[in-house]
Amino acid sequence: MTVAFAGERGAFGELAAIEYFGEKVKLAALPEFGDVFRGVARGRYRFGVVPIENSLAGSIHENYDMLLESNLSIVGEVLLRIRHFLIANKGASRRQILKVFSHPVAFAQCKKFLKKFPHLTVVPVSNTAWAVKKIRNEDLRDAAAIASQQAAVDFDMQVLARNIEDTRWNTTRFLVVAKNYRFPSAAAAKQIKSSIVFSTKNIPGALYKCMSVFALRDINLHKIESRPVHGRGFQYLFYLDFEGDARDPVQRNAINHLREIATFYRFLGSYPVGTPLDPKYRKRPQEKKISRKD
């Protein structure tokens, strides 16, 4: 079994995968989120782990879109506490730093820290751990990266500042996606949530009617996210997370009612509710075996 994530070793996606599957899991580090979705959809990897929302920066919209386009299912979630570190080459001082590399979402989570240093130029890259690898491989003495402590350990780098995120409860929700879906067993999950996506007619009260099928049955809604339908100007899909297993009678009746009034419907999965986790940081061999993109 191989689990795919986006980035380099030390990326938050890797930490989420280890927390969910355990330290012995075989991992595949891929360049982009799209590579993860495509790799799982084509059967190259059994599971993929991708971020879907952050408590500070909000939703990661491209992953909502790719979740639907890839036709994958959600089989689990990880709520990972995100601690950001300012990382540089050994011997570099904070006074030398003129540029900071990281993912745009990481910058959004560290706005207060970056405002203290207006002279710094932020350079967006595709992944936080890749930013650390870049400044190490290119021996950039005037640059730093914002990434995890694990990335600093893995690439043998210096930490200039710790816990620079805007709030202590900075958490990213990761989805575990798979091609072949199985409902969770009763023994494995005490709390279940379900995810669906649907669209409505463009008429007054359409969304209200869709939401009422859950309210009438006292089903708690966790989140609703709207995304435009590509190629159909100002038409929208609604991603909805709600409490309970889609097989349970109350939830099943609500879904059947929704399908009667929705113009499009797709079930994304029922899965155990994640609990907030603070990732453990480990001293690992510098050449830890992580497979690369084919």
C-alpha cells in the first residue's frame, strides 16, 4: 500500500499521512496536488492525502474542484495542528534575510509575523518543504523558508523563529481520498460525518429548500462550500458536510429528499470525524526512502 501526498519530505501532507496511517506506511511524494488526485484515480497509489481547508486561510478551492473531477471518494480526515517555523541555512542570521519562500497558504497563516518585517520579499512556491530544500540546495544565504519543524530536521537547517503562525489554534483539515470506497465499520467509528456535492435550479428559495431537508430531520451541518461550475458562467455546485452516516435511516431519507429537488447530486463519502492532532517530530535518516513521481 502506497499513500501519495504533495511536496517533499517534511511537508505537512507527509505529517498528516503518517499520523493517519502510521510511521511504517510507504509514501509517495509528488510535486502538485493534481498529481496526487491523478495518481490515486489511475490506481498508482492506494490512498492520497490532500489539504482541503485551514482554520486561518480558509478553503483550498483547487482541491474541492479536483475532488469532483477525479471521481475519488473521501475515506477519512486528519485535523493537523500547523506550527510554522522560519528556517534558514546554518550560520545565516535574521539580519541577512531578504527573501522568504513558502506556499501562499502558509504566508496567509503568518501575516502578523511578516508585517513586522516589511523589507522581506515573499516568494510563493508550490510547497513549504520544497522551499526549505531550495534554499539548502542553492545555498541561499539571504533567504529563509516558512515550513514545519520536521522540514528543518530533515534538511539539517537552522530555525530562526518558532511558532510564527497568527494563532495557536492553526489547524489544517486533510482529506484521505481513495478510488475504491468502503463505508466505515461500526466498530471503527463512533462519530461519522458525510460529504456530498449538489447543484440546484437557479430560482428563488432553491438552496433554502435543499437545506431544509436536513433541518426538518435535525441533522447538524458542519460546512457548506460553493464552487462555480467550470464553463457555465455563474452556476454553482455546493459541497456539504453533515453529521452522520449516509446509510442511517434519517440521513438516507434526507438525501433521497434532496435528490428529488437537486439538479445534480454526488455522494463523496461517509468517514470517521477527525480529532485535532499535534504532529510528532522525529529525527530521521537524511535519505529516508520516499518514492518520487513516475
